[in-house]
Amino acid sequence: MAAIVELNRIGATFPGATAPVFSGIDLSIERGEFVIVVGASGAGKSTLLRVIAGLLPPSEGTIRHAIDTRADRREIAMVFQEARLMPWRRVSDNVALGLEGLDVDRAERDRRVAGALKLVGLANYGGRWAHELSGGQRQRVGIARALAVDPDLLLMDEPFGALDAITRQTLQDELLRIWHETGKSILFVTHDIDEAVYLGDRVLLLGGTPARVVRSYPVDAARPRDREHADVSRVGAQVKSDLSTLFEGGGGI
Amino acid sequence: MSRRSLLGAGGLLAFLLLWEAVARLGVIEATLLPAPSGLPATFLSELTLGFWHTMVLASLNHYLIGLVCGSLLGVAVGTAVALFPTADAIQGWLARMLRPIPPLAWIPFAIIWFGISETAAAFIIAIGVFWINYFTAYAAVRTVDPDLIELAASFGHRSLFARLRKVILPAAAPGILSGLRAGLGQGWMTVVAAELFGITGIGQRMNEAAGLLATEVVIVYMLTIALLYGISDMLFVAAQNRVLRWQR
């Protein structure tokens, strides 16, 4: 396995702020790996995704992408917490957003939009407006939009955070199926530890001021996983205990 | 017919009957308030003499030129100012100074600059329409959801042109369209006044008739303005609903 993206001593500072949000972050994501980032709010988890996506320049360190660039795809695509659908576009045109401006002709675009919608279980929803969808369906469209550009790396910023518990579990399983079918690498931010250990190959805990990777937890449980399996819940318990130590002790584990 | 439209028609009819009664009973002198029953004949005579369509076409001409120029400039400048902080800072005091000046206060300068001409009338109409569109476009663009702009950027639409086309203009469309509609009405309000100083059009004909105490002619043109405004607003709303059909 080869690293698909490698962060070397990355730090980020908000415009106007003096102290960095996080600093000295080393992270390498392997092809096909599912990596989770958890941490206290304000630790810059979302900011980290934005730096990797190129939406925010890092204030220190370097990023190396080892992904193949072609004119008909984007290397990295993002899924946001709020689905962020454009209300003036139909579902299929929302999914096509990232294909516009790529070297993709009309027929290919339609084919990829249909493929992405099928992958998220919304094959017949292309003609709907965003306001006609439920919260879970909107989030599926957000995932389809990211998949349509055929990225190597999927960045997901608490994508299920605003959903009810049942829908969240359904979408977690759907995401695992899609991940399995497509072999994409995923970097997934969440504050839900149970979600983190159920989904991830590896969980990174961010904490401190400025934030850094406090600890990395491999989740070795075999897939498909059982949410209640001892290997899963053991890691979850460890992360939860470390996270509360972080809150109380202000950084040292 | 629904109960609501029945009541609406009833209200209009009652108003006309009351007006007719007041005029017929001689409560008010006929030149001060002509009876509505005489208006169709007046309208027909204006039509057969060729005044009506000449005046309506002339006014429509001023109106459309003023409306198109004022709307385009208002939307363009309002959008640009909302996009660039420097331009925004520059316009602050300037707009606060110029905006409260009523369009009709520009009449002296319109005449000095353009003479008693069609251009002068169009200019005055354009000024009122400009400010309405300037402020609504400004507000609409300023309030576009920054999350959608970030979304578009994350999918490769980062240039100013791409941002405008993919996010800002469609997101601001409801606001911009409501400004255009308000300008459409404001234009009809101004058109008559802009023609009062002798430029061919409905306003000029009304002024002439008023001087001769031909008040029934004045009323015919007052109703003409109401009709033209009603038709243009109805057409605009139909087009607006089509463009904004994504709003439930």
C-alpha cells in the first residue's frame, strides 16, 4: 500500500489570529484506508480537512499528494455536515456540480451522475428538488456529488452529525458498502466515538492547544463489524477515557 | 367564482356606483369629478383621435429605456459593490448622500443636460429604478450563504466568474428579481411626472387636459397607467415564477 496523501508537520492559523489552531501534524493516509479524526471541539478537525482540500493554505509544513491527476476527475472531494445542496438545482444537477469544468462530455456526465446516484440508493431521484428530500436523502446526494468526480480521497466533515440515530446508522452501513465497492480512501471527522470505532481502520485523537495528534488507535476488528463486538467497544472505551482526560488535564495523557 | 373574488368584484362595483351617484346628484361639480359612465365615450374618442396609442407608445418607450438602463446598472453596480470590500467602503457615504434625492428632483438637470427630450424622461425614470435595484442586489449578494461559496470552491469553481455563475447569481436571484419587480412599479410612478414638463406621453396629455378642465380625459389616462402597471406586473410575476420554480 502506498500513501495517497502525506502531511508533514502541518499547522494552520485562522486569518487574523496569532496562535495556530493546530500545529506539527503528521499524517499519512494509505490508498483505500478509512481514517477517522476525533477530538475536542475547537481542535481544528474541520480546518484540517479544509487544508487538505486546498481551501485553506497551511501556515506551516508540507502536503504531498501521491494521487493520479487526470482532466476528467478530481483527486479530492468533500462531504459537509449540512448537505449543502443548491436549492435551485435538481438533484442530478447538484450531483453534476463537480463535473462542470472537468473534461467530461454531456453523455459521460449523465452516466456518472446516474452511477453515483445509484451507488447511494437514489437512482430515481435525479429530477427532484433538494427541498423534496429528507435529511438522510440530502446527505446521500452530498455523498453522490463527491463520488461523481471519482476522487482518490473522500474528505467527510461530520457528515452524519445532524441526522437522527436510525438514519445515522443506516448511512454508516451504506458508507461502508460504498467504501468497500469503490476502494476510495476516506478521511472522516466526527465527534461520535462509537461511529469512529465502528467505521475506521484507524482513529486519530486531536487535542491540546495548539492541537496535535495526541494518539492514534488502530481498530483491528474484522469487517463486516458488529457494533457491539469487544474489539470495537474496547477501542471506543479507550478513546472516550483519553478524551475525558484531555478535557480535565488540558493535554497530557 | 370564489367568495374572495366575488367580494372583490362587489367592492369595485360599489365604489363605481357611489362615484356615479355623487357625480349625478350634483354633490360635486362635473368638471371637478366626472361621472364614470362617461369615461368609455371619452376613451373611444381619445382612441379614434389617435391620441391614446400615440401617448401610450411614447410613454412605453421612455419607460422601457429608463427601466432597462436603471435595472441593468443598478443590479450590476449593486452586485459589484457587494463583491468587493473596497468598492463597498467607497460607496457608503456616496450612496447615503445621493439615494434620498427623489428622482423628480433631477428634472432641472435632466432638462439642462438632455433638453426637453425623450432621453430626459428616460433618465429620470432610470434614476428611481437604479436605486431600488442597487440596494436590493447589494443586499441579495451580501447575504449569499458563504457555505455554498465554499462548497463550489471545493468542487473547483474558484474564479470570480465561476463563483458568480455557479453560486452568487442563482442564490441572489430571488432578491434581485424582487428588486426588478419593485423597480417596474417605481418606473410607472415616475413616468407621468417625467412627462409633465412637455415630453410627449401620457403625462403630457394629462397635463394638457387638466389645463382645459377636461377631467374625464385625465381619469382615462390615470386608469391607463393602472392598467399598464397591472399588465407589466402580471407578466413579470409569471416570468419570475418560472425562473424561481425551484422555490416550492
